[in-house]
Amino acid sequence: MDTIAARAPVTTTAETSFERPNYLNSSYGWKSWLLTLDHKRIAILYLISVTAFFALGGIFAGLVRLELLTPEGDLMGPDTYNRVFTMHGVIMVFFFLIPAIPAVLGNFLVPLMVGAKDLAMPRLNLASWYVYNLGGLFTLWAVVHGGVDTGWTFYTPFSTTYSNTYVIPTALGIFITGFSTIFTALNFIITIHRMRAPGLSWFRLPLFIWSTYATSLIIMLGTPVIAITILLVGIERGFHIGIFDPRLGGDPVLFEHMFWFYSHPAVYIMILPAMGVVSELVGHFARKKVFGYRIVAFASVAIAVLGFLVWGHHLFVAGESVYSATVFSVLSMLVAVPSAVKVFNWTATLYEGSISYQTPMLYALGFIGLFTIGGLTGVMVATLGIDVHVHDTYFVVAHFHYVMVGGTIMAYLGGLHYWWPKMTGRLYSTFLSRLSALLVFVGFNLTFFPQFILGYLGMPRRYWSYPPEFQVLNVLSTAGATVLGVGYLLPICYFGWSLRYGAKSGNNPWGAVSLEWDTPSPPPTENFYTTPVVTHGPYEYLAEDVHNRLTQEANFE
Amino acid sequence: MNSTPLVDGHAHGDGHRHPAHQFETMEQQKETSTLGMWLFLVTEIMFFGGLFTAYVIYRHMYPDAFAAASSTLDVKWGGINTAVLICSSLTMALAIRSAQVNWRKGILIFLSLTMLLGLTFLGIKAIEYRAKFVERHVPGDVLNEPFHFELENHHEAAVAQAQDPLYPRHAEIFFALYFIMTGVHATHMIIGILILAVLWHFSRKGKFDSEYYNPLEMTGLYWHFVDIVWIFLFPLLYLLGAHTH
């Protein structure tokens, strides 16, 4: 019964809590935001920045799809096209996908989920937002002045010797932004280690915390390597010193090794937090403890560890020896094991669960389906024989978009919809949000499934034109991108609308039992009025909770 | 860096120190920042690790050119600098010890000595860089004159030529790595000295004593780390060609 008692305040204080100030109305003015040390406000600042970069990256994606509507270069020539897809990749990867879930949802939720008043280093946290934007400014400067055409991978010697575009400012922007990621990750790790509320043992932590922890480990170990690699590229380009230049005795493949040593684990930086979000959503919307909680938690760590041992699968056709290629191929397939463990455990959680198809759950279910396709095609491209054929084709493009967009962005949107009442205390339109989930799912599949076929038929990536027989599939893809764009625009509209006109959500609109809902929504600046004492795990729903949820859901509708 | 405890470990009117608002106790605050510092050093290891990897690979590809290029570095200055840095690690540790035994003047003395030794290191490094500039051992197009590398001993030059016809070119890669590695290290030294200067300022204000000296300890970790990087750089860069003499 003590578990019920611990949760009791949530329902009883629902009406009275708004009399006390929360983090949004405790102080006003731009200074109170730009100089805030509150992790929740910093999360909101990040939300704004990240959304802006997402929109910019989305515009470039739209231009790519528009150009590929016809086989000829009707809209732009090859040089412009190279810049457009490069800017799309650079902005989406470094300024949206990597920071999105950790810096927005993670910043907001980690202290709430561990029952702390703030992250361990609030100043560092604020600094990370400024550093992120500083890096963004460098990259934007490059965009405004004509962009980069190297692809987001900056392969040498093209990036160091032959490209005539703004490689150094872009690289500098990524170098600087890397620090912001490191600051955030460092904060998360020490907060999770040292600032958990009394009674909050490791196995009572929400799975989002476990995946955030694993992500932070990858960031700490990987990001410095891309930093030094990019620095070397900059120096090489600036002074022509021959580190990666074969004419001067350098080895361009060394760059590929160093780049992918970070950039492959970076894929897990993007997907692990997404998996954490989905674990939360599946558990809470099935009203069940996540099946195999410990295994799911350790699977995150396993993915983080294995993620560092597979970078060589990007070099199968770059002159890697057949022996190392074989080893990298086997190791890459091993990553499928913990990933599949997660997918199976989410599915098992749904079994006999009390499932409600609220918007966040729709996104989560979409994630599971799309990630499964992305993951399985990942095993295909990890296979040496297949990769030689589909390498650098749209098959690979479709594969990683299924993981990054179908996976990460679906989970990010699902998480935003789930925690939006927590962040703002407001409800958004149920109909529009369900519509957007549907549009994103349909639009996404329509955009990227044809690309699997295109790639398999041999259409290479990164070309501005293609043989006319590929046009039908490309038109389908572009049509899908339009639907997808509408699906992404909708949330911006109704989230914005909800800020002013949305109904008050109450403290716990979902009737969830995890710690972050055990305080008012929006939370007070200090997160909890008294330090919480945790007596149960995050998904311990009782029959009464399920009943409560049904009543609360009726209100929500 | 750990700026948080710097300003937050303040003593209130009642003479007791209070942790920053997000912490429950001073002990928790200290433990957290210590863990944070070690994690930061992990990222530093990975950062230098990338450079060391590049070095190891090229040394493996071009062992003779690397040995020849290494022999032009001045082991004497490198050795002196190693000693200087080890001494500075000692004075850094003594500064922390002074805080532990509440000898506030000692903190100031030893912090000053550490900064002085750090600057000595940078001065010697500047002398060495100048020598490389004079000898035109500067890779790429940094100088107006192109990179030039030639072994003075004709016999050695002939041997090197036979083993690796492109050895001056590959020596250029050695010097590129030499300048980048020592340059990144020197940048870390400069940052360290700046932090020490800030700590010196706080020490003068009497911020640190046996109850609270965490920023000193964290900076000490950083300083020792930067020293250890040099302990690896010195043999890799300077002693590689020693056997040719």
C-alpha cells in the first residue's frame, strides 16, 4: 500500500498546484531565460534552436527531393545539388539528430526522473546551449556564403584539397558543437551517478535514463575523436601538410577510419535515446512493467559497447583487407542482437497490456515498425557480399533514414507529445496530433520505401540526375516527402497553439506512475517541493492505476 | 571546466560552507565534481588518442623517415622540459597539500611556482619552434619558403634514401604531427596556466582552506594529465631517432 501512498499527492494536489509558481512563471523577461541555470528552461531553449535547425535541414531535404522529381537537372546543377545534400546532412546529423533527444527531452527529464533539483553542473549546461549555437552560427555562415559540397562525411582528399567550398567554417562549427554535446553528456553521467533521489536504485531508473546514460558514454568516448579528426582536416586544408593527402605520403583512408570511429557510434547516439523514449511510451501506454526491464537496460549498454567495434563496415569498398572486413561484418551483425532484444521486449510488453492508442503511443508503434525495417536492412548492408552491391546506392540512403528519421524523429516526436503536458502544462489537439502521427508514418514510408527499390536497382546516391526509368519511384518518394513535411509542420502549429489556447493538462494527464509525473506540471523550479523518496520502479502499474487511467483518459478526450 | 564549485562553495555568514543549490551536501558536490573531472580527462585521452593513433600509423608506414626527422629535434631541450613539467606537477601537488594543512600562503607560493614552471616550459618550446622555423622544418605552406629536410651526414642520407626514396616528404608528415601534437599540448598548458591564475586570484581572497579546496584538486588532476601527455610525447617525438647518433 505504501506505493499508493507515495503517489497519492499527484491526484490530490491537481487543482491547488497552480497557485505555487512553476518554472515557467517564476520569473519573466529575456534575461531570465538567456541566463537561466534551470535545466528545464535550457531544455526549452534547446527545443527552439533544434527546431530551427530541423526546419533548415528540412528545407534542404525538400530541395533535394524537388530536384529529383525529374531525371534532368531542372532546378539546379550538380554543384548546387552537392551543396544542398551536404548541408541537409550536416545540419540534420550534427545540429538536429545528435542533440535533439538528449538536449531537449534529456535536459528536461533527467533531473526529474532521478529526483534531483537540477543537473549537477547547471552553468556547464547553459554553456552547452551557447556553444551549440556558436557552432551553429559558424555552419550557418558557411551556408549563407555558399555552403559545402563534400557530403556530411568530409572524405579526404576531396575535402582537404579539391573542394572549393566553405569546408573550414563548417568543420569548425561541428568541432565547436561537439563540445556542447560533451558538456551535456558529462552532466548526465555525473547526475545519474551521484544525484539520484533516496531509494532510487539503478534498477528503479526509467529505461530512458539507462539509454541516456549509454548515449552519454558514447558521446564522451567518441566526440573527442571526431574533434581531433576535424581539426586535422582543417589544418591539412589550411596549410597543406599532407596528413591525409596521398601525394604527400598521407593516407586518406586513415581519415575514413578516424571519421567513422566516431560517426558510426554517433548513429547510436541518435538511436539509443530514441529507444529509451519508446521504452517509456510502451510501458506507460500498455500500463505494464516493460518486459525484461534489466535486459532492455543492459541492451542499451551493449549497443554502446558494440557500437565502437563496427566502424570498419563503412570501409568495405575502401580497400580494407578482407580479414578485417569479415571481422567488422560479424561485429556489425552482433549489434542486431541487443537491438532485436529491445524490439522483442517492447512487443512482449504490449502482450496482454492495457494499451491505449494516444498520440505518443502511435509514434512509438510507428517507431517499432520502422526501426525494425531499418535494423534488418542494417544486417543486410553489414553483409559483405550485399554491401559491395548496394554501397553508395539509395538502398543505404533508405536504410539509414529508416533508422534516423523513422527511428529517432518518430521517437522524438512521440516523446514531445508525451511530455508536452509536463513541459507546458497544456494539452494539444488529440485529432490533429493523431493525424500528424499518421501523416508522418505514411509520408515517411512513401518517401523512403521506394528508395530501397531504387538502390537495389542500382541508383547511386549523391547524383543530381538519374536515368528516366527511375522516375516513377522518385516521384513517389518526392510525393511522400511532401506528406512527411505536412506531418512535421502540424505539430509545430498545434504545439504553438496549445501554449496559449490549449486546455490545462493537470499534473498527470496520462495517469503515469513514474517519478517525473510525481510533481506538478509544469514543475516548480526546484522540481520537487520535497526530495522524493522512491519506493517502486517506474512502470509498476496496479489495477487501480489502470482504472484511474481509463477515467483520466475519458477526461482527456 | 569545473567552474561550478569555484563560486558555489561559498561560506555564508555563519562560517559554514553550503553546497550549490542542486546538491544536498558538500560531500555530494565534491564527489560529483571529481567524477566529472575524471570523465573530462577521459574525453581528453580520446582526443589525444586520435593524434597518437595517426602518429603510430605513420611511424609504422615510414619508420626510417620518422627516425631521421626525430634525430633533428633537440633532446637536451626536450629533456629539460620533461624535468620542468615533472617539477611543476610536484609544486601543484604541494599547493593542494598547503590547502589541506591550511597554509594559505603556501597555496599562493606553490601556485605561482607551478605557473612559472609552466611558462618556462612554453618558453623552451618557443625556442625549439624557432629552431625548426630557422631550419625550415615547417611542413606545408605555413612559411613562405617550402619545407626543406636533408640529413647532414651524407652516409646517413644515402642510407635513408635507399630505404625510403621519398624520405624528406615523409619527414614532413613527422613534423606536421610534431607541430600539431606539441601545439595541442601547449594549448592545454596555456589553458592550465590561465586556470591557475584564476585559482591564484581566489586563493588570495582566501577562498581555499582545508575544508574546501576542490577546485585546486580538480585543476591538479588536469595539470597532471597534461604532464602525462608530455611524458608520452617526449619519447615518441624526441627519442625515436636517438639510436642513429
